[in-house]
Amino acid sequence: MHYMNLKSITYSKILKPPSLIVFSIWERKVLLLLVDFLILFSALFFYYKSNNNQLNLQEFVEHNYSGIIYGLSLFWFLAVVFNLYNLEYINKTRRVLPLVFFIGILFTTTFVFTPILTPHLPRHRIYILGLVFGFTFLLAFWRALYTNIIHTRIFLKNIILLVSADYDNNFIAHARNSIEGNNYQNGYKIQRIYPIPSGNNSIDDLARTIAKISSQKLIDNIVILDTNHENVSEKSNNVLIKAIQYGINVQTYLKLYEEIKEALPLILAGRQFYSIFPISRYNANYIYYLWHRVLDIVSSIFGLITAVLFIPFIALINLFLNQGPLFYSQWRVGKGGKEFKITKFRSMVIDAEKDGAKMSAKGDARITSLGKILRKTRIDELPQFWAVLKGDMSLIGPRPERKIFIDKIAHNIPFYNARHLVKPGITGWAQVKYPYGENLEDSYNKLEYDLYYIKNKSVTLDIRIIFKTINTIIFSKGQ
């Protein structure tokens, strides 16, 4: 990767006209949802019509609105839980089609046999099969169409990236990969990368470049990769304002990174950390904190009752497979750096740390056969709800770590202790967005998600985490 010489550009060779229709990440998800709902609505109409051949569309809506709402809600829940709106996950046909068939069959089976909310069973079982296969195959056809056409370069947004001279080629390559994603899954294509101009001549060159490509509608976005705003001169800002007047969207790399990755780009932090992570104890939303505490209390009561129900079975199996204490306790670091004690069902051998403290890793030989099951299903986490009920933890928040590990990680990763601005959680944004971490690089990447959660915490984000946690448990993604 290298910077382009603005004076040597031949526009017709470097840029191709973008598509007439382009979709951002949010627009792609909305499109998927709307077409999914349209297909489902049509399938439900014909299914209800099997019980009443005279049924028209108006009567269908007026007399069956509860069943329609239930059907759409049920499908949306299943689709979210099983990642049907995760653009990164559904970017390959061979991956999305089995998922669509599974969700389609699961939805129709659940819907048909749900009492009260759904219609009486039709006169002939063929109508049930019609709903199952009709809806499933239409949904599969639409998703295959999306993956192979709309999810390709044809509908990408073209970008010019303006980069500060402070960043080297390796960093620019990292930025490019973050923006475009795997197989352009994020809906963006970087057409050219230019340095942020400093002298009058280079600014004039940039102005002419933007004027040319804007008039020909060759670019959709200009992204500025620079944390030191002093690098962008007043004259350069005037050029960017002109670009906005041409209809080009101008935004910072930070904003685009948050939109795409739903994480904070710590690689940009440096001395600008507090512009990337603007948080204060005085900006608290007390209604949100009330919601959060109510959620903690309700979930902890449910979790502790579940733990009590599991204890006899786990204790019995533990006698034969684990052969030792049923529980184990450890000190973890919580909000404000204060240590507290957590309790879990024991999943490792008794002398797991005879050679010193060591982080758990994939395929860890210290995990017992029973422990593997407990971890995969997250049952080992249930006793932690006592810490949630006491207020040491929350249901949702950064994963609590041991002080010995935090000291090592914080020494190598700046701002790591910012995780302790909130209570740690049993589940969290980093846990559901990033694979199991076992080294320094993983801790760095997970910190980006933790800080994003702290910066953007909301009821909506909490609900998303709960849905993704259900997905994690169902597919046994725990470690």
C-alpha cells in the first residue's frame, strides 16, 4: 500500500462509476428484515386461507392480527438468535442455506403447534407441509439471491480514504481490512487512499480531484483517518464541505469503525484516548441504571433457582467424574478495581494451578470431562448469580478477571483498566462478539468490544447481548 500522487491521476482509469443502488450495513439489515417479513406474511396469509377459502387480505389482517404479530415476532426472535442478520456470518451461500432451512422448519413447527395464538389446524395436513416448505424454500431463494447478488461488489459504496502521514502502510492495510471486511461483507470498497494535504498545492489538487469525481458521481464516502484534528487545515475542511455539498458523505474512520465493527479502534488511541472514549461519571443515565439493576435482580433469582435445581444432578455426576469439591471460589477484580469473590461449579482438576496461575485455553487439559459439559452449556456460571444479586457483578458487563492476570495485561495494553469503570458481567459484548481469548492479542481485541459497550451501553444493546448469549449457549460456543 502506498500513497497516490494526486497530480498523476487519470480519473477514467482509477475509478469506476458506483452502482445506482448501494446499501450501508444498517440498510442491508433492514432490507433483509423487510423482505423476510414480506415472505413470511405472504406464507401466513395462504396458510390461514387454507381454513377459509373466502378470506381476503383485509379480513386476514383484521381478524388474525394476534397470530400475525406472534408469527413475525417468533421468526424475528429465531432469526436474531441464530445469526440470520449477522452480515459476517451469512456472507456465504453454503453457510446460510442450511441455517435458513433449520430456522424455517423450526419456526413453522413452533408456530403451527402453538395453542390460542395460531389458527386451528387445517382440514388437510398438506397445508401444513405447504407452509413448511413454501415459506422455507422462498426464504432460502431470497437469501441465496441476497448473498450472490446484493452482497457482492455490485452494490458497494465507494470510498476515498484520507490518511494522516503519521500512519504507516501496515496500519493503513489494517484500516482497509476493517472497512471492507471479508469479501466486502461490510458494503464498502476503498477506491483510493490519499494523504491528508498540507501545502496549498496539494490542497488544490485534492479540491480538483473531489470536484471531478463528485461531478461524475464516482464516490459515495470520504473517510478521514486522523486523530490529530490539527492535521486537517481550514482550507482542507472547506474542500470537504464542498464534497458534502456534492452529496458525498464525509466521516471519520473512528465513526465508521464503530459502525462496522461495533468496537473502539484502540490502535487510534494514543494521546487521543479521551476523544475516542469520552465517558464521565456525570453522564450517567439513571433510568438505564434502574433497568440494569432490575434486570440483574430478576436474572439472578432465576439463575440461582436454576442452579439449585441442577445441584443434585451435578453433585451425583461429580462423585464419579470430578471426584472433589462441587464448587470453587476465586477473587476477581470488579468495578473501581475492588476485588470480590465469585463461586462457580468446579470444571477443572483439583490441583489445576499447582504450577502457578495460568489462563484457561482451548483444549485445556486441566478441564475435566464433566467440566467440558458445564462450560459448553455455561452451567458452571450459574452460581455467579449470587454475586449479581449482591451487586458485585451484573448480568451484562466485561468479564471479571483475576488481579494477577490484569496486572500483566494492563502492563502491555494501555487503558485496560478502563474496563473497571462498570461492574463486570456474567455475559458481555466482548464475550458474544469475539471467540474465546487466551493470549495478549485476544485481550486487546476483546478490550475494543468492552470499551464500546461501556461507551454505548443502553437497553437495546443489553437486549442484543442477551439474544447473542442464547445463540452462544445453543451452539455450545463456551469454553
